[in-house]
Amino acid sequence: MIALLRRTVWSLATLPPLRRVPIILLCLACLAAHAQTAAESRRQLLQYLQSGQLRDAVLLGQQTVSRWPKDPLFRHYLGVAYFKSGDAKQAREQLLRARDLDPQDSATHFDLALVLFSEQDYPAAATELETTIQIAPSNAPAHLLLGRVDLSSNRDLQAIEEFKTALKLDPAINRGHYILGSAYASLGRNDEAIAEYKAELQRSGEHPEVVYQLGHSLLESGKTEEAITHLERAAQLDPKNSEVWYNLGKAQVLAGHAAQAETALKKSIQLNPKDPSPHYQLARALEKLGRTEEARQEQQRFTELRKAQPASTGMATAGDR
């Protein structure tokens, strides 16, 4: 379009002045139509993204990028469409180009960081997030994601500070208290984790994972009866989660509720037969019930499974041996 208009303008020099006027007006109209089409395409592409019409978003994004290759917003939108469609490689390519075309757009840096984080390229994701925060210091989601990058890179203390900053900037940020609670729990700071999980439940209502993690942290801190209350609720909310039933059974064993523990632990075994840990706790429960032979069989089963997968189980701990 631009090249055609340049040739047209050059040819105007050869025409009489009176004949130039309608042609000039036609050229201006073409430019206006061209600009209007770009604006309409942006609106349509954004609408596709917001409504989840990802196939249409990708197709339109490809067309607009082909037509306006130096427009960073079209490349940004196309990158987002690719990412939401599960194509991280194409998303990364388009977002890198968008970033190079407009280095000061914090949204592009942030969305690129999301892609890099999904690919577990944590150093590159951290760089993009640090740039995002330099451009937009009050971007709470950027601080939250940088904390998650830090947590994934075993920088737990830095992660906690980023999570705190995110919550200070936006106290209602999605899953903010839950993620901060998880960071505290990873360091064994269970009382602080419990406070954050409770804050998350108060802010966003019951979520199965938050209820479970609250119960687990209460169990780890020795608050067994309170832990049972939350773990029972977690089992109601997420009955197919074997870890919920395991921790509920473990808490019930510790509290002396052996019969209830037997039921919970058998459900955990049913959901995850290859995990040795419930067998160990079930052996303890059966011993308390005076069923010595059954307890011996469960202890033997625990030993066999432990030997079969010494590094793969997620629930067996030193205390279960």
C-alpha cells in the first residue's frame, strides 16, 4: 500500500495541477482506509483472545503480522494466541520480535516471561520480569511471577520478598496469600504458612488445594485436631486426591482415632496403590486396633513398595520408616 502511494505521488508531478486534486484526495482516502483496517484488526484480534476463540486469533494474527510486520502489538497478540493454544515455541518467537520492536512495552516483557517460565527457562524469565518491573514498578503480577521464578530456582527468601511486595501492591491479587504460604511451608515456617493459607481462604473462599495445604501445615506444626478438621473438609472437596486421604489418616493415627484412620488410609491406597507411605501408617493404625497380623502384612507391603521405588514416592518420609 505504501509503495503504491509513493509511486502515485511521484506520478502526480507529471499531471496538471487541476487534475492532481482528486487523485490526492483518493490517496488520502486510501491511507485512512488502511489505518482504519489496522485498528479494526486490532480490536477483532483482541476480541478473539478475550473470548477464547484461539484458532481465529491465530489465523487473524498471522494475517496481520504478514500485512504489518513491524507492528509490535500484532506480534504481541499473535504470541499470546500461540501461547494460549499451547505452542510455546511460536509464542516465544513472536513475543521476542514484539519486544525488539517496542522495548518499552512492559506487557510484552511480562507475557514473554510467562512463556519462558512455562519452558522452565528461569534465568531468561527473571530478566524479562526485572525489565517489566523497571518499566512498571507497581506491576503486582510481575512481582508475583518473579517470586515464583525465585522459588523454582531455590531462592526461597527472595521469593518471599517478591510475594510480599505483590500483596502490598495488590492485597487482592489472585492466589497471592496461597503462594506466599507455600513459600513459608517450603522453609518449614508452618505458623506463617498457616496464617497465609487462612488469609487466602478468607479472601477467595474454599479451594480444595488451599484447604488441604492448611491442614497439612497444621499437621506439620503438631496441631493435630485442627488439622483433621481441615483435612476432612479437603477430602470432601477433593475425594480423588490420595495425598489428602494419606495425611488425614496420618493425623487420625496421631490423634488416636485408629478406626477412622484405617478408612482414610485404605482410600489413599486405593487411589495410589504404588505409594508405600499409607501402608506404613495403616500398619500403625492396625496395631492400635490390636490386629497384629494385618499390621505385619501392611508393614511388609510398605517395605516391598519402598524398595521397588526408592526415589519415586512423594509421601514417604523419614518419619514413616
